[in-house]
Amino acid sequence: KARGCCAFVGGKGPAPIFRTSAPMASDEVDLDDDDFEVEIEVEDPDAPDYAGEDDEVCAEGELGDTERPEVEGDDPDRPASARVKHTLSLNSYDATPDVFFSGGGIVSALSQGPFLHLLSGVRANTGARGGRYLFEVEVLEKVPIAQHDLRIGFSTGGSSLFIGDSSDSVGFGKDGTYFVAEPGQLTDLQRSGACEPLLETPSVLGVLLNLDQESKAANTISVFLDGFRAGPPQPVPSHLRGKALYPTINFRGLTLAVNFGHGGKQLRTLPFKCQTFAQMAEAHHEIARHDAVRDGMAKLEVVVSIGIPEAGIADFTRCFKEQHTDFAEISDRSFAEWCKKSGKPKLATQDKAAQKSLVTLAVAGHRNCLIAGVGQTLQRSEREQLLNQFPSTYRKVALVAVGEPSQSHKQWVRKTLEAEYEAKKDIFQRRQLLSEASGVALDDADNVPPDCPKFDDTTWALPHDDASAPDVSPDVLSSIFSRFALPTDAEGFDDIRYEWSPNSDAQEKLRRWIVIQKSAFLVEGLEPGEWFRSKLAAWKEERKQLREGHLAFNNKKGKGPSFEADADISGDLAGVGNIHDFDGRGTPLYANFRYEDWVLLSWRYELHLLVHGFATDAADDDIPGIHMDHVMHYFKTYFGVTCEPKDKLGVENIGDAVKLLREPVEFIDKGDGQQILHSSLEKQTPFEVFVKGIEAYRRDRSRRLEAGDESAQLSFPRPTGKKPGKGVPFKAAPAGKGVTSKGSPSNSVPAKAAPVPAKALPGKAAPAKAGLAKAAIAKAAPVGAMRRATGATAAATGSSVHHVPAKAAPRGVAATADLAQNAGLKRALVSNSHEVGLGASPPVKRPRAPDGSPLPAKAKSVIAKMRPTMATS
């Protein structure tokens, strides 16, 4: 006859020691099996069981084919008057929403849609603080297509329903794993193979909780299959001793019969006499708060929690749940948490139709409900649909938590912060002691004690991890926030309670929040309106006139390629009437503009148009303007091209670009972190004002440079063109999406360059079919004419042209480069990237001799060194 007991040994968890008695001399047998130790002590057969005071309880081990020893003894009979008076059962208020209950202790779960894959949980309505008690579970049915799972054990009241989810529960899994955890543990304490598998054969599972301190197996849990022990007793962690432990069951794809032993009934007889949970002593029991609350309620309730996203509504909902434990929460957040604890986190994002089923299940189970989805509860239409799902037997209440939190809520926040700090400090101290005792080194983060919380009367929110999910995802919020509204009596509520600020203040708070969101999110379906389109067309015509005026002035002056002097433009800009004839002698105000000046002019004017075009088309007084984060988006919407501050201005972002422009646009702070693009000029400001502004900016930079301020020097990135492919006819480089050389929209096809009459090189016969390079090489234009045209281009752009001596290459090659420069003169000053300046020359294919052989290396270097003089986008 064998008896046994267990204790934790070393750092690997409990090691078994078994004892037995027999009428023979004392002997001892050691079995060498991976920390497995068996002691056999031979004693007098007449000696009583557990005669020694130092017997230990076996926690783990296998006896092979030998008979497993039993460590439990018989319970004495307990009079009925000492037992609990209420009916002990599974608690429908302490279960996942998909659980169904029927007579005789039958429990099952919904097995359709996403619920087929979720782990269901249910807890009893009574827990035990002491004594030794048994409950039984039998599998009646398995859903064929489900992934079956079963966990049986105990948990504390109000903790997670899922065994193994926290240190507040212990129990056995379907594969025999014992789920156990200690606060601050250094290693995983879950024990695989602690008992035989639970689902391999149809059996009645008996779960025994021994909290009887007089017993040899005190503070242990055991499992039995059809009355036979399935494994040695497993210890209850020290931090759970003295707490009431409630029978808890998790299952998936199963229908179960649960027996708490009413009337002393047991489905299977154990090797010893034992009391069931239904026979629990009055002194040992604790009843769940859910039943205590439910007994005093006259009518079921559905409470709708309403608040602004990321403004404390999640904390308010948590506080309500802690104070009203009988309410089942129905929200996207709680469903996502359920999926995660079931090992199916992706299921929450794949199935969005689960909420309606959850409401139906809650109503069928006569449960109080808490609706806490911000995306739904702030929309009137969604609230009305939700309320229509609940029958008239439910009292419908709206709790509005908007504005300044109440003092009771602030006190709850402070108490919660203090409790969380104490828990973290306790875990930190535990881990330090465990590390010192075991020699296990802690990570650097584990050696840092938790910070003591600091709070005052203004503290009203709990800190949230950056990785935690928002109340509403930004994508969803952007499409629904404009429909947010607080509840009214007409929606069908029996009571509307403003928990924080009163009605009027809450309404104003929500209105201001919506105004902020209108700037924070994009306006859906916004397109350029008539005013903007007309202004954009006028702007293209102005660019054309600027281009022609600039070229005409430079040609009139006959500037050569080395001409660097500025035109004499001085005087008060305010009195300038005609920007194309500054002094009455044909000198334009923009005569001295360089590449950077044209770029600045374009950016200033187009951002000004964007600001006023957006305000006109949005037509919403609540939208103060374009948020900094959305300027790039709206620029592409209105101009059809990408806004590229880095490529065009050499700055990292749009904020730096606006600072570089200096005026008239700027970002102004509208409060609550809103940076809004604003123009200091009126909507109908004439274009000439912008040209004068650029000239004033140019003069200021010139004065600063003369004074030695090198920071006044501007140097923007110059665009480069692509070389045409082999055999492609020569074309002028496209001007992008701005205006072409004839002022037409940029999406028109650029005209081909006129071919040059062919002439054979000395000593070579001209081929019948002249390609691109051959035509360019064959005819050498007069050098003087080319230089005069090139000089005009250089003067217009402020750039210099590198000329190579004639001996560096045949005249035809030099003519090719000069022709490329002149071809650029016919292109637009501005391209699709809003630069007003002279464009870059089109790329020229590397020329070859008529026989197809490459030209000398020096000729190649001529082409490579040609510097573009016109700006393209």
C-alpha cells in the first residue's frame, strides 16, 4: 500500500519522493532518471499511514508499470447544517459570451463563424478558501471540424477566465500540462506531462482541490480519469494560498457535463471518500459578486459608454467594469483581446460581424451589457441600431464621459496607479530575491526598479503603452468623425447621464474636437474648383509672358556668353506700375532674376494659390486650412504633380521649404498641435506683387552677400535630363506638366528639332541615311552665331557656359552642343514642378563618325562637360 507527497526541489520545479510500507528490513532504492528520485522506506505493516511528521507531497513523477501510490485519505462526514445553503453552479455572468447553459449542468458554446475557433471560458459561482473538494467534468460531444481544447482548474474571482493567462489561475491542459505561474518568476513553471492526456479516451475527469491544512497533501490539485489518479498532486502556488479559488473550465469544440456533486452524487468513485463542491462548508466558501449583484436587480440593463477617442473613455470603461462586474463588455477591443487569448489574434481583424452575434448571445443569456465601441457609440445611427437589438425588458442607459473628468474618476485613477506601482515593486523585489538565491542573472531592464507614480489633482488618465491599439484606427476615424454626436432622448434611451462635464460643456468639447479633426484628416473627394482652375490658367499665361520678356530683353542687349553684369534696376518697388517695363525703356523688373529667383517665384505663387483654392473648395468654416502633414497631398491634388522640396529647393521637408520662401506663406499654430498653412496675402492679390516680392528678396540677398554674409547665397539643385535611346530621333526635352514652348499644356507632345543639313566629314563619304549623330556632326553652324545665342541663354539664367577650343573636337560636335543649348531657348520657363526659369537643354546622343566608329576621346569629353542652362522639372 503506497502513500506519497511532494515538494519543490531546486530550480526545476517539484521532484517526486514516494514512500511505501512493507514487513521487511529497511532498504533504500534510487532510480537514476533525470532528477527523478524514489525513496522506499520499509516499516511495520501495522503502523498508521502518514505516521511521520515530515512526509512530503509528491508533485511529479511516473512509476512506470507499478501501481501509482495514493496520497489522499478519507474525509469525515459533515452535517448538512454546516454546508452552504445556496445552489452551487456555473455562473452565467462569469463566462465568455458564447457559452450556453442547460439543465443538469450541461454547458456548450457557439460553434459557428469565428466562435468555432475561440476558446470559451466559464467559472463557478462559489470558490473555496479551505477544505478539500471535488468537481467532475465529462465530455459529451466533440464538434467534428473544431480544434478541440480543454483546460480544467481554478482561478481567483474577477481574474481572467483563461487558465494560464496570468498567475491568478492553476489547472491542467488537454495534453497533461500543468499551468502554474508565480509573480516575478524567472523561468516558466508550466509542467508538461504532469498528468495523463485528458481527451485521448472518453473519461469522467475529476478535479480535486485540497486546501485542508491538516492533510498530508495540503495545497495541491489533483486530476482523476474515471476514478483513477491521472498524475501526482500538483502544488498550489504560495501567492494563491488563503484566497478563494473558483472552479474554472476552458473548452473549444466540446459539449460538457459539469457535476458539483449535489446530494453527494459522484459520477465516478475515487479511491477515498471526498466531499464535493456542493457539500462545501459554510466557513470555506466565497460567493461571486455577480450573483450578489444579480439578486438585487429588478431589471436587466444595457449601458452605452460614450466618449471622445483618446480622451479617457477607455479608462472610464475600465473603471465601470471593475465596479460592475456583472456586465459583459461588447466592443471591438474586448473581442480582439478574446481572440488573442484564444491564440487567434488575426481573427479579430478578419471578422467584423461578430458584434451582432455577441449582442444576441447576451440577450439570450439574460446578461447585463456594456457597449463600449467609440466608433459606434458616438454615431446616432449606430446607437439606434444597437438599442433596437435589445428587447423592452432591458433598461437602456447612456453614460457620457466627455470634458473634465469627475473627482471620483480621478481618485480611481490615482488608486489604480498606486496599486499597479505596488504590484510592480513586489515583482521587482521577488525577482531580485530569486536571482540572488538561484544565481540566475537578470536582464538590465529587470534591475531597474519601477518609478514611483507622480500625480496631483490634474492627473486623470492612466498611462498607455505606445504599442497599444488606439480607441479607433485612424483610417476608420477619418471617415466617421464628422458624424459624431452626443445622445438625445429621441434615440430611445431611458436615461442619459453626463458623468463628467454637463451637457452644454460636453457639446462644446465635442464640437471643438471635430474642428481639430477636420484639419487633421484629409477632405474626401476634394477636387480643384472653378476659381483655382481659372487662376492656374492665368498663371500659365503669366509664365509665358515672363519667359518672352526675359528672352527679348537679353537679346536686345546682345549680351555675350561672358556678360555677367546686372541690369541697372533700382528704386522704390512700390511705385512700379508695369513689371515688364520697369523704367519706360523696356527693362523688365525681373531682368536680373537667376535660376533660384524663378524657382522661388513659382513656389511662392503656387502655394498661395493652394491655400486659397483649398479654402474655397472645402467651403467649411470649421476647417482653418491645410494641415502641415497634408500639404504634399493637396499639392498633388491641385497641380497634378508631386511636391518635391528636396529635389527642387534642397531642403528636407515642406516646413523647411516654407521657411526658405519667407513670404507670403507660413505655418501658424492653431492650438492643439495644429500647424496650418496660411498666406498673408489676400485671395485676389495681383501677380505683380509676387514679382516685386522676389525682386526685393533678390536685392536683400545681394546686399548681404556684398557685406560678406555667405548664408545669403542660394543654390538649388539643377534638374538633369535623360539621354535618348539608340536610334531615337532628336527631340527637345519635355517640359513636364507645366507649359510647353508654345504655352500649351505640358501633356502635349514636344515638337521635334529641325534637322541640320548634312555635310560629309573630310575624307569620308556621307551615307545615304543620316541618323541623329550623323546629322549633328555633318553640318557645322557658324561659331559666332552659336556663341551669341548661347551667351543670351547664359545671361538669362545667370549661368556660365564652358567653351572648348576648336581643336578639342570637330566643329560639328561643338555645333551639336550649341544647337542643344539653342533648342532649349524655345522651351517654357517653368515646368510641372513650378519653377519659373530657363529650362535645361535636351540630352544629346553621343555622336559617331559616318562609318559608325566612336569619335575621339576628347570629343566625348566635350559632350560630357556641357552644362545645362535651362531649368526643367
